[in-house]
Amino acid sequence: MNRLGIATLALVLLACRPPEPRELVTVEVTPTPLDAGPLRLDVDMPGGQLDVLGGGADGIAGTLRYDHPRMEPIFSVEPADDGTTATLTARWAPGIGPTTNLWTLNLPPSRPTDLDLNMGSGRLNVAPAGVTLRSMTARLNFGEVLCDLSEAAWDDTLTVSIEIGNGPQARVVVPDDAGVRLRAIHSVGSIDAPAFEEKDDETWHGAGYGDRDRTLELMIRVGTGDIVVRTAAEAAAAAEEAKSGSDD
């Protein structure tokens, strides 16, 4: 092999070498007093893991961890016409290679909340226990969405929209006391919703839809991947069964 070939091979091997691990930097989000009225949370995350949970007190709290200086998270809270808008994004530029980003936000329970969550790739985990939701939209180019609404609160009707370009899956847990209509659209994959009755190619109804005090309109669109919907009772039974199996 000539010198040019050796140099080229060396560059290729160098490019394929795993990146050196970087230390995670932690930014604490301390509860910020919010103006009266609804809360809107807008998140735009290039990639990583995003957890949106309950458990906040007087305002939004959380922990933002990242390992690349050009992926520093930026969190801000601003007054809006009818309440407060909180925004979380990152200083991001293409070509920086693999990074680690772990963002966790805890939402306050006491005010109506709209969620607009956008990710490039990774894992989105939404479990807003005790939070009063007005609406939720989640978009993910590649990865999985885990959404547990079993302990979320809302009045009358809540609309939730989840879109994934390529999975593996969108998995949603719904409350037992809500009437649920599921609209599920996918190109490649499966739809697994045993407690729901199929009405047509895209629509399923849960028990009590149209008759219960509160309603969930759930729209899930997945390009490639599976759609899994469970009631809270089904999810609890599956967790208990898994626990029993691990204890044996």
C-alpha cells in the first residue's frame, strides 16, 4: 500500500473511532414564580432523553444534563397574553457528532398546562401525574414515546397528538375513568390496543366513550413502528405480572 493509501486508511480508522467520553454538566432548573393563568411549555430538543413529569411545586423545576458545550440547554420563562410560556431548547450546531443530553422537567399541578414537545431523536417520556392538562402535542423524528396519562387531570375533553417518523414505538397508558377515542395511523408496524373496539381502519373506541364525564381524544401517527395503548388497569396488571416473574 502506498503512502496515500496508508494515510487515507488512517483517517478512516480515526473517523470510526468512538468519541472520547465527556463529563456531564448539570444545570438545575429552580422553580420560577409564574404569572396567573395557564402555562404553556415549548420544548425543542435535538436528541437525547426528555422526561416531562409532575412533581413541580410553585413553578417548573428540573435537571438538565449535557456533555457538549455546543449543546448547552437554554430555559426561559416569559409572560404571555393569558398566562406564562416556558421555553426549553439548546445551543446546537450540525456536525458536532454524538452527544449525551438528559433533560428532566417537573411541572406544577395547580394550573392548566399546554405541552408542545419536539425532538429530533431519542426517547420522550411524558408522565404528568397530578398535572392539569389542556392539550399535548409531541413530535419525534426517530425513537420512542412513552406517555402515561393515567394520573393526569383535565376537565371535559383532552386532545393528545403524538407523531413519530420512525419508531420503535409509541406507548400510551390512559386513565380507567376516561372515555377514549383512539385514531391510530401507521405505515409499517402493529397496533396493540386490547381494551379498545375497532370502528374502522383508523379508529378505536374504549369502554364508555361518549358516556363518561371526561374524554380523551388520542391521535397517534407512526411512520415505522408499533402503537401500543393500555388502560391503567392493564398496565398495572402487566407490571405486577412482570414483578412476580422476576421474584420467582
